[in-house]
Amino acid sequence: MVVYLIGAGPGDPELITLKALKVIKKADVIIYDRLINNKILEHASEDAKLIYVGKKPGGHSKTQDEINRIIVEEAEKNNIVVRLKGGDPFIFGRGGEELLTLKSHGIKTKIIPGITSAIGVPTAAGLPITHRGISTSFTVVTGHEDPTKEKRQVHWDYKADTLIILMGVGNLKKNTKELMKYRPADTPVCAIENGTTKNERITFATLEDMHTKDIKPPAVIIIGHIVDLYKKIIEEDP
């Protein structure tokens, strides 16, 4: 038996890797998240068992402990189990927690990386994350820390030129207020909703007024002067 932790990419089903598709086609079981594009699941065999364990803001169909238990149970009964996660399994996907659980049960595990939305979404939209003279560093951070954690790890005093926030829509007002302790209120911000899909939507603002915009999850939030360059790129499109 073997469990594959697979990243499905940022949304566009064509951005999943060939290696991932090869495994999905022969999987006995696929345990998948909410943001997985259904077109990817169409590659599964007719006999494959599909198990939905999606999480959405404000409500989870399964807790992480329940998901871990399901993965272990299915691995003990099947030859090939796929744990299919949006983006990359190790970028805020709790892939590390699932890996440790599987290792503790002596279950063979393989990892197939995916394109994280933190990079794939802005890049696909034509927004350079780095650019000479403007952005030579970037930080990717969660906008939604687990409230059950004993100690808060996100403090918003990051020094990178560009800040990329994932899962940050629900706490946008609180997070931008904290950010303004360390960055000017007029720092440019860009939110890309449903990136790489036909429903993609882009909103520009500043740290001061971003929380007043109508932003819906899933969205990647990019903060920094690279956003001004992106505006210029868009304006010059033929």
C-alpha cells in the first residue's frame, strides 16, 4: 500500500502535473478537497472510490483528525490511495501533518508537488512576484491562523518587498490594520479571486481601504509596490 500526497495546482485543471495524473488514473481511492477542479477527478478510473473531505470558510465537513483517520483506514484496505489537495500539499495544506500521521502508522508515502496558488495565481495573471529594482524578496503567509494554537506565529512585521497572503479574506480588516503598523497605509494591494479559472476577478486597493472591497474567497492577496508595476503592465496591454 502507498499513499500519494498530491498537489492539484491553483485551479486550472491543466496546471496539474503529468506525474500526478498518472497516479490519479490508477488510484483505488481519491480523498479530495473543496477546491479541486472536477475535471481532474474525471481522470480517475470508473472503479475508484472518491471521498470528499473539503473545508470551507466557517464550516468544515471533516476535522483534520477525521481526515487523517480516513486516509489511514483507506490505506490499510487499498493498494494506491491519493490524497488530493489544492495548490501544493506542503504550502498551508497540512500535508506535513498527514505525512507524519502516515509515517507513525508505517504507511509508505510519496509526495507529488503542485503549483501553489501563492505563485501560480499572480504569475498566470501576469503579475511578476519579483522584478529588478522593485521586488527582490517575497513572503508567503497565512491570513488565518488556527485559533486553537497555543502561540501566535504571524506578527505581520515581515521585511520582504512583496507580501502574499493566502486564506486571508475572512480576516482582511484585522490583518491590514496590523500590517499598517509596519507598512504605509497607501501601500498598493491586489486581490485575485478564483485565480487561473474562468471566474477570476482582480481588485486593486491600498492597505487602508482593501477591507472595504467586495472580496470573496478563495483569493490570493498581494501587497507591495510590485502591484503598481502590474497596473502598468495591464494598462499597456494591446
